[in-house]
Amino acid sequence: MTIPGNLLTTAMAVMPHRDVDRALQVALSMDVPFWPQLPLYSYHEDMYVQASEHFPGILLDLEKRTLRFSMEKFTAELEDTLAHFEEPEYFDVSETYSVVYSRFLALDLSDRPAIRGQLEGPISFGFNVLDQDDRPILFDDTVRPFMLEFMAKRVNVQLERLTERNPNAFMFIDEPGLQFLFSAMTGYSDMAAKG
């Protein structure tokens, strides 16, 4: 894969549009098009919610627009999730979680210099999703390794689907929370990280 240079344009995937067609039109107007995420259209389109699809233990409240985690639910659902670990379609973005993704993949994008997908990264996801004790799941030694593998599968499946549409497909891993990993704000110091 060669990602071409020459200052080609792309944009952040999270867009304020409620009009799906207009959002897709804007995304396709870029040199390197992408599939938009539209959280004002549906809470399923929120980048954290999209990343949570099929993640065991998730408590999603669409009315209150909240995404939480339950260790009890995680334990109950983990075996079923693991049973799907060799099924790529299980890790792909469904039409429920993105109204645009399947439409984007249905387009002929082979003439574009590249195309791009995205997924919320595990660090930001782990900081943002809180458990029953209001603790970020990133700090749970049981959940964290599973979360890293789960998110890697989600990224790789999406990249594979995009590469079918354009050999220069690539992914953005959205990690706004990475800046906090070893900051004083997390309560998780570099000394704790070193074990």
C-alpha cells in the first residue's frame, strides 16, 4: 500500500450533519474520502458507541445517550463474544451503528488515491467507558487485554473491507484520550504503569 502525498485532503469523520446524504456528499468531496460518523443523526453513530458494538458488558441507553459498562454483564457475555472471535463480520460496523458505512462500501472508490476508515482507539474508549464503580475500564486488568484485542479485530476487519474498495485504504485510530495516559489527571502514574 502506498498512501499518496501531495497534500491530499481528508477530514475528521465525526460530522454535525443530520442529513445523511449531505454528509456523505461532503465526505466524498475530499481527495481521500471517508465514511462519516453522525452522532446528531443517531447516538449509535457516536464514535464511542460505534466502537462498543458487540463489546461484552456494555450498557447503552439511547434515550439518555449514555454508554456504561457492567462487569457482571461482561462476565455473562464474554463466552458468547469469544465464540464469534473467528467471524470477521461480527467485528464489522453494522447498519444499526452506522447508516453511512455500508453505503460508502457500496460505492466504486477504486479511482480515488486512497480511502479512509476510522475507529475509536482502545485508550480513549477505555478512559471514556466507566464501570459500575465509575472507574474507567482501561484500568481493569481483566478487561483491558480483552479490549485491546477486540479493538484490533474491529480495526483490521474494517481495513480489510475498505481495501476491497481501494488498495490504498487506511485507518485513523481516534485516540483523543492518549494525552492523559500518564498525566496526573488519570491517577495512574508512570510508577504504577511500570508495575
